[in-house]
Amino acid sequence: MNETSEAIELGNVARLGDVARSGDISADEREMFASFIRMRDEIASEHERIRCQLEDMKATRKTTATFKQLMARKLTLASFLETYRKYDLL
């Protein structure tokens, strides 16, 4: 197991970031790290967008099936974000 794989497996982002900056990782590993960052940011962005939509729907007292679907999606995304926070990834 190389240092990068070990850092990923341990969930040690600070160490992974250090490894990524040191140049000790392959182009594939660097691309995977960049993809993770994009994914994390997109999840946070979608969570915020849905939160705003739900606020608007609550203001107009619309509790439709769409509202319930958005609420479920928001809770799912919140779970992802909480996991990222737990491991200092956010």
C-alpha cells in the first residue's frame, strides 16, 4: 500500500493534501482527488439549492409530493455532508 492509498483509507485528508502537494502521487491519483473535491462541492451546492427551494415552498405553504421528495433529498445530502465534516473533509 502506498502513502496515498494509506491516507485515503485512513480518511486523513490533511495528510492526503500534503501528499497531493508533494507531488508523490500519480496523475490518476491526483485526478481522483480532484474528482472527490468536485463531488464534495457539488453535494454542498445542491444541498444549499434544495434548502432554498424548500424555504420558498414553506413560505407559500406548498407541501406537495415535490416538497416531500426535495426534503428526502435534502436529508440524504445532509447525511453526506455530516460524514464529510466528521472526517474533516468539509
